[in-house]
Amino acid sequence: MRVSFIILLFLAIGNLALAQTPGLKKFDLNKVGSSYPLYLTPFNAANGGKICFFADEGIGDGFELYTCDGVNQPVLVLDLNPLAGSAVEQYSNRPTIVLNNKLYFTGNSGTTGPEIYVFNGATMPTLVQDIVTGSEGSDPDDYVALNGVLYFCARNSNIGYELWSYDPVAATPANQLTDINPGPDSSVNGNLTVFNNKIYFTADSGIGNNELFEFDPVFANTSLLADIKAGPAGSWPQNLTVINGKMYFSAADSAGRELWVYDGTNNPARITDAVRGFRDGIPSRSETIIASMNGKIYFNAKDSNDNNYYLFTYDETTGNYGLAPKIKTTGSQDPLWITPYGGKLYFSAYNQATGYELWSYDTTDGAKQVMDLCTGTNSSDPKELTVIGNDLYFRAQECGGVGTELFKFNYTEVSVKNVSFAGDIRVFPNPASEYVNLSFKGKKQETLHIVFTDQAGKKVNECNISSDMPAITINIKSWVPGMYYYTAYNKDGVKYMMGKLVKN
């Protein structure tokens, strides 16, 4: 009886935290424990979007594939492994990817071992290929896609982990592309990233020198890009992130682990020496610690003054880097899962008073804590921040320690005030491919400032329109296909409303 009362108390505290956070919704698959959603993946985002993930409902079926439309409770797609437990390993790197509106993922039916499966969103998932026959499996992981072809790591007992490819159109068997370290020992250590029409990854040639390698699909050629840290230790490149036509990553040399950049032509160059001497300026974390907003690079780095990690910024034009303005005054530390969303950066960060919680940052307001799901010093520890349209999904600990569940946050329910707004703003046609028309009809004479941004928050167009003006035509031919947002401000800068535009 006492145990039941404690559980109910925890649930009540958690529900109170939800009620106090506008725009937040929880999807609770396991009422008395953790469903612990893993590998959050946007699926069919062009048509409103769902999110796919693996979770444990707590009924003995282990981690299985679910979909969620953001409104209703998540739906189990298939109990792929009904006898032996989970269909997916909990500690994989990147075992899912969407290609041509299909979800490819690493699954285990209990008889094949971990192999590649495909889900089209309508029918049941099917096995793509049993690369290593029997129950052992090839453990495919770290999926990326280039020119319609899947690239991934996979292994068998004879060659260890190497680079493979699979062409869904040709539907021929998967092809082993490399054997950098001949024999049963693995060479490929993950971090697969597409850049400059090539595949980049961390690998070891057999002497412990984990460095950055590249694979050119045109010539089927694999080569060492750079020996950043000579000798057997290796630089262990991580966090490979493509921004504005360059590839940023963290790597360790004589200055410790720092931020590096590769432009596709010249040798990789070290950008930072945040903590001088052979000490890490960049944390050795697998979470997202590098992102961009409004033309600048943001990353997690150490401030040598107090030995804590904060949000830093790097200006590609000037080459200058340093603490992001106003970030340090918040006391937030160790920003992880840095994700552009709604014109700001959102991330998980630590504060002595609240633990790890969800924060946001922009250059106007600095860093602000968005919510405190676990009040006090307990952490909700948000992870896997994933954007679909106007929504930000993440995994977090429920208040009171009941479990870790899926959450969805919508910033428009918090930031849009609709102050004294009486009118109609239309953007049409929508979707559009070349031109859109913008019109504003109001009950009073008023001029609005309209700002269009992409999903990273970068401004792509802005204009003024009055209620007595005819419709304005905007040329969007040069915009990259995808989702965009438009925001209306009055003459005082008050945000009236938001909407979204799809560019075909």
C-alpha cells in the first residue's frame, strides 16, 4: 500500500511539472518504469511527420519499434523478437536511417541475429539481408546515405568491423568495401559522415592509430585523410558535423582534444586551443556538441578560467572563437545535444541548482532554462533532441524517478503571444516551388514585419507588409527544398504569430 502511494505521489509531482511547462507533452509507455525511448528518427517529415523509435513497454517484450504522430500514444509496429527479448541493442551508435521514405534499421528477430530490416510505414518490417547467417548477426551500425545507397559498419568473425554498402534500387547483396586492418580484428570505429560526395569515418589500420579515413564511391578507393596525431595512439576523430560546406570535428593532438575543420581540399586544421597544454578543450562525448545558428558555429568547450565546459562560438569569417555572449552568467555547464530549433539553440545543460535540464540560447537573451522536469537538484537529463516541423522531441527522466519517457515540446505555444492581433496572414500556394504570395488583411491599419527562417533558424527572407497593400510575391527558387517558418512582428517587435511553408 505504501509503495503504491509513493508511486502515485511521484506521478502527481511529474504531472505538476508538465502542467507548469507550456507546450510540453509526455508519452508514457511504461507507467511504473522506464520505456527508455532510443534512436529517435524523423519519419515521413514532409507529410506532417512521425517519429520512429525503439522502446520497452515493460511487458517483457524488450525494446521494439514504435511510431508516434505527436498527438496520440505511440503505436507498436511489430514485436520483431517475441521470444528472446529486444529487437535492438540498447548501446548501438546509429542503427536507424530514413532513405526514400523507408526506415532502415538494425533488428534482431531472435534467429538472424542483428541484421538490416526495412519499414515502409504501412506494412510490417522485413529482413533486407542476413549478412552473417545464423544467430550471430553482422551488427550493422552507423548508417549514412549517399546518392541513394546505404553505407554502414558491419562485421563477421573473419574480418571484424568494416565499411559496407547496400543499394536498395539494385537490391543486390550488401557489399564489403574495406578491409583496412586485414584479419579478424576490426578497423572501422564508426562516426560515418557524408561530406563532399565521400564517406568519412574513424578507423585503425592495425597499429592503434585511429585516424580519419575517407572512401570515394566513384573510384571505390579508401585512404587515410590525415595522420593528425602520429604514432600508435591516434587522434580518435569524433563528432563529425558538416556545416556550410565544411566538416567540423573534434580530435586530439599535442594540444589535447580540440575543434578541427576540413574544407574538402586542404589538410584538416585545428581551430581551437581552448585549454593550453596537453589538456582537452573539447569534451570526449558522443552526443551532439557541434551545431550552427545564423552563420556561426557553436560548440561545447572548456573555459580555462574555471575548468568547466560552456557553449562557445566560432566565426568562420574572422576566425575568432570564444564563450558565447551571456552564456556564462547562467551557470549552465556542459551543453550536450546542441540542436537548432525555432530560431534558437536548444540543449541539455547542467546547473548546480537544477541538474541536467533543457536550455535554450540566442544572442539576444543569452541562455535560459526552458523547463525543470525534476525539480531541485535531480536531473531529467534530456537526450536525443530531435526536430520534426514545429516540435522538439527528446528522451528525459520523469520527475520522481518513475522512469525515462518520450517528450514533445512546441515552442510556438510558449513564445507566440498573439497580442491585440486581429487579422489574417496568408502565405500561398503552400507547398510551393518557385514563388509564394504573402497577404495581410487586418481590421485596423497596421504594418507587420515578416521574417522567413529555415529549420536551423537562419533568416532566408524578410519584408514589411501593410493591411492596405495587395499581396506580395516572394521568389523562393533558390531555397533548398524542405520546411521553413514565417513569423510576424508588429511595429514594437511583439511576435504576433507563426506559420510554416513547405518548399518543394
